[in-house]
Amino acid sequence: MPIRRPERPDAVALAEITDRELYLRRRDFLRGAALAAAGAAAGLACGAEAGDANVEARGEKLPNVVPGPREYATDEEPTSYRSATTYNNFYEFGTDKTDPSQSAGSLRPKPWSVAIEGEVAKPGTVPFEDLIRPHPLEERIYRLRCVEAWSMVIPWVGFPLGALLRRFEPTSRARYVAFETLFDPEQMPGQRRSVLDWPYREGLRMDEAMHPLAILAVGMYGAVLPNQNGAPLRLVVPWKYGFKSVKSIVKIRLQEEQPTTTWSDSAPDEYGFYANVNPDVDHPRWSQKRERRIGDIAKRETLYLNGYAEQVGSLYAGMDLRKLF
Amino acid sequence: MTRARRRTLHGALVALGLVPLRALAVGALRGDLGANPVETVSHATGEWTLRLLLATLAVTPLRRILGRPGLAPFRRTLGLLAFSYACLHFATYVALDLTFDFGAVAEDVAKRPYITVGFTAFCLLIPLAATSTRAMVRRLGRRWVTLHRLVYIVAVLGIVHFLWLVKADLRPPLVHAVVLALLLGLRLWWRIERAREERGPGFARAETRG
């Protein structure tokens, strides 16, 4: 992996400044401090338990991670690692938020390969390592807004999706990109029930996919992606609802026609192809005006395009976002 | 059932009914209610409202099947427990979920069908809880029975509320729906039976009366 110079000498990846342990567990730490004061013995017992759970899940640290473009990074406090890895929607492992962290151990993210097909000059099935090797890994601290009106701030590690797509030389007919998650009920026990039409499929318009804000992530919080967060490779499109950011990708297909996508297929009046975060377009069953940032009690206002309007707003100029939601 | 025994059983039932609440309180104190504690509390209080409502509706069929008419007073205990959880559920929604933004509550009730039905169910529970005392039962007489049939509607609305909230996995609300269908089905079946008996030829009645 080539080492890219930081864009500015003072720009250092968040993970490098703060002591790792504290960085990952600031809130737990503060909360824990009060507890620990109550009694050293009891405090140790509790602390050790919570600590182990965090260490176990954290995984292998990714080397040579550089900060991403400064204008894309939020200075909001990242969600605790514990919450980001135990509160997940990944129906391939069960429909409860805590199911993925409990049952994603059956996923084998290594060895892994991804098929790139359709409207590209150089299609093929590429081993995961070869797929990511040419790309410098950047840290991108993004807001994540779920369609269920909760949100997080996640320090992803990844690289621009567009850079990867260009390597395979899209043809002039490539207007959309379709993604597919692994289908293997043995590794993904949630797929034994037809809660959704497996495999999970998602898609982007070509200009969305080529936008530098859209990334493929291989890690978070400075380490390899945990299985429950979509190991080994997932999409992150921070201006769209979380379900667009398809996990554990095995297929990327470039094509002329708009792909069908899982949630839109399952409930077309509730989930559109675009799924752009938009406080003015409610989900038919609940309001999208506000969201609960995980870690907070009170809700906050939801921002148009999840606060990334300056970067990606022009992609939707002239579109009726009430119809193309 | 002796009076003392009934009192003990009532105490045990109330204690048992408060176990989920205790678990939530302990979880809250330990900061152990998951990544989204408001959602955890909201879902737990909602589900326990439904479970206790179903338990309430199971008392009458159980009395009949087990031949124990003495179970009747437990219906009120369970019903009031269900109402308590419904209050907590509603309070969680107003205080924690919407932080007392009554405009947002009104908008939800008017615009979101699952909230409309949930709110209606909650409102219908209030007169039932208010008329649950012995004095009210005596005062209302026959009308009490008619009024308390509302609980069937409340249970149906409660389950619709749950069903309309779910994104894709319908199994949990459907389990509740099946139990409710069974409990209401039994009542309907017995009602039809009784009507048939009353209308049927004389010997059938003579036979059943022995």
C-alpha cells in the first residue's frame, strides 16, 4: 500500500493523536471513573469485563492510514466503538440491533473476492487484497443517518469508490453501479428466513458513485471492519440513509439501467432508489425531521443530505426529491 | 381459594409483573440499556403492555378450562399492570422520545397511523382502569360489563400498532396476533355454542344439564 502524504502537515488521523484506549472508550471511561471511585475491587471487576468486550471486538489495526480531505471530516465526537459495533442493522445476522454483534462470528471475511462485471473494459473476479492494494487508506469521519431516525458519527477507514471503479475502466454505457452482499445462509444465518429478498442489493447512479465523498470502507476506528459492520468491504455514502451503504460486498456491476435495490423492492412506497437523507420528505410511517444521535437522549434536527449538501447537493439539482426519494 | 391464599397470589403476581420494570430500572442505573436506551425502554414497556393485556384476556378462558371461577380477581390485577406499562410506554414516548414537544405528539397522532392506533388504544384503556374498583363495578352493574368489552378493541389496536411499526420482520407482532386470535376465538366459539344450546332442541339442554 503506497503511503500518501497528509494533505497538511498538521492534519493527523484522529486515531493517532489520542491514546487509543481512551479514544475508543471516552464515554465509557467517564462513566467508569465514577464507578471506579466507589470501590477499587468492584470497579476492577466491572471494568475488566467491559474492557475485554472492547478489546476482543477491535481487531487488527490498519497501518498507514492518512486523514481524508479536511472539508469532508466532521469535528463531531465519534460514537463509542461499543455502540457502533453492538447496535447494527444487518438483517443477514438477524433483525434485532444486537443480533449482528452476537452472530456475525460465523462470517468468514478471509479469503474474500469481489466480482467486477458489466459495463467495464476489464471485468474480473479479484481477491480482496489485490482489490484494495493500490489504494491509500484514508480516515473519513462521517455522520451516519439511519432511515429509522437514529444517527452515529463513525471514523471509517477506506478509499474513494470512484478510484476503484476507474481501475476497471467503465464504458460509456455505465450509468449505474449495482452492489451485492454475500449470499451464504451458512455464514449468514439470517438469510435462512426470507425477511428480505436475498442477496441484499444496492445501487448508485454513476455520478454519485464517482463522487469523492462515496467510499469503500475496509475499517473503522483505525482497525479492520468487524464482521457485524460489513467486513471485509462495505460501501459508505454518508448523505444517504444507512441502508444504501451495503455491507460485505461480493459483486460490483456497472450497467446502463437503474438496478433494483432490496429495500425499495420490499416496500417501494417507503424506500426509494435515491434514499437521500431529507428532513422534508417523511417516511410514510414516521417523521424524518429529527434524529437521535446514539449516546444522546434528546433528538436533534436532521440536516438535508445529512449535512453534505455543499458537497453533493448539485447532483440533485432540478430533481423532484419528493418523487425521487 | 382462601382469602389469605388469594392475597399471597396477588402479591406474587404484582411482584412478577414488576420484574421487567425492575430490570429496566437496574439497566438504567448501570447504564446498561444498550446503545439506544430510549428505544430499549420504549420497546420493552410496549411489549410488556401487550403481553400483560394478553394475560388479562387469558384469565376468563382459563377459569372456564380449569374450572376455577376464583381466578376472576386476577384479571383486574393483570389489567392494571398492563395499564401501568401502557402509561410508562406513553410517558417514554412523550418525555424521552419527543422531549415534551406536544406539537410533535399532536402531529404524530394525526399523521402516523401506527401512533394514531396506539394512542387510541391508550385512551380507551383509561376508562377501564378508572372503573376497575369494586365500587365502580357495583355502581355500573350491567354497563360495566359492556364498557369493559372495550378491552378487546384495545388489544387489537395494540397489536396493529406493533405490526405497523415493524420494518420487515413481522414475526414478533404476529406471535402476539396469533395468541390474541386464539383468546378471542375461544370466546366466540363458546358464545356460538351457548347460542346453539339455547336455541337447540330441548333434549340437548336436558342432557347437558344432566
